[in-house]
Amino acid sequence: METIPRDEIKQAVRSRYAQIAQTQSSCCAPSCCGGDGVRADAESRSRAMGYADEELTAAPEGANLGLGCGNPQAIAALKPGETVLDLGSGAGFDCFLAAHQVGESGRVIGVDMTPEMVSRARANAGRGGYRNVEFRLGEIESLPLADASVDVVISNCVVNLSPDKPRVFAEAWRVLKPGGRLAISDVVATAALPEHVRRDLDLHAGCVAGAAPIGEIEAMLRAAGFGQVRVAPKDESRTLIRAWAPGTALEDCVASAVIEAVKPG
């Protein structure tokens, strides 16, 4: 049962990320809303998520906002010539990293529902001279892409923000080619979330309150048609999550996880 109407959750998320895009604040959590040293803070957070220094310097300045809970590049195994879709692409950081991996013969498409983020990502792409990357305004529950048009779907700490996760996975399955793969980092619930957390819009927009249990995510993926489903929480991520909402002990309820699945060929 939803504790908050879905439209309210979606609007809270859109408002939070519009603010981040406009103020260049770092990270999605309630405790991370701007301040001094934004770029350094974003790089520090990204290192904690598993990004290497060479990845941090590979994208245009302003693309890395320190958003996320992991590094989908580390699990996606992208190949030259592939078409990649990034769900909730933000300012474009993961898209630009993916563009280097798929090369000029490949293509990367970022989808985000926040106009301010799409505008910022497009500006970053222009400054960086990326000709194989494009950004589209749209919702991940209704992707603006054709059926069977991408090889890989990546995402970083975005699916938890959706109040309709089964629809997100169904859409990912639809746009993937047969044999295509899903490789995302996201927050999952490892214990029951307290009622006051599930009713907190700030914590929904902050990548916590919308986390689904591992078993539910596995069931959603299989119901969408995916095989080779794997959801693996990372215990070391609890330190990162503790910093999102200090003193709340939310790290005892949620963790970052590697989520992988394959569309049967």
C-alpha cells in the first residue's frame, strides 16, 4: 500500500533535482544541499561509490554532482558500438563515461524527468563535444524510446525514486534488444523501513524511503520477463548512507546494491 500519493512523490523528486541542477549542490540526500566546496565534495562522494580518479576527470566539468550510490560502469561491461540507456541521467556524468566506452560507433541516451537536469546535461555535452550522447526529457515509467532499441540499461540510485518500480522494469525490458542487459546501482531495503520514514517526502526524494526489499525487486524483474536476475547488497555502502542522514540509523535499513538482469535472447 502506498503511504503517499504517487503524484506527490514524483513532484517532490522533481523539485529536489531541479534545485540540485540549479544550485549545483552535491548528492541527493536531505543532508546534502549545496554549500562550499561542491566539486570536491562530489568527487569525494564519487570515490566512495567506486569511481576511479580517471573516471572523475573524464567527464566535462559540472557533470558529476556526486549523485548516486554506486558505479554502474563497473558492472555494465560496455563494449564499443553498443547503444546504452541511462535511467535518470541527471547532469550526464554516467552517460559521458559510457560514451568513452562505446566509442564513436556507439550511442548513449540519457532520460530524465527534470527539465533543469536535461538542460544542464545538454550544455555539458556541448562543452565536451560529445556527438554520440543525447538527452531526452521523459519519465522512466514511460520511456521515450522504441522497442528493442538499446543493448544496455544502466542507472545509478534512481529506480528507488519511482513510485511504480514494476513499470520501470517493464519499460527497461521493452526497450532492450533480445539478449540485452540491465546493470544498475540502487538502494534496497534490507529491513522494514519505519512508518515515519515511509511517510517522509524528503526521504523519498533523498533515495531512502522508496527503497524496496531485495525479494520484491527480484520478483519485479522476473515478472517483467528478465532472467539471470541478481541483486547483491554491498555492506560497505552503509558508511555512505550513514552520511546521507546522520543520526537516523537508516544504514541499518537500507544499502546500496548491484542489480543485474538479462532479457532472454
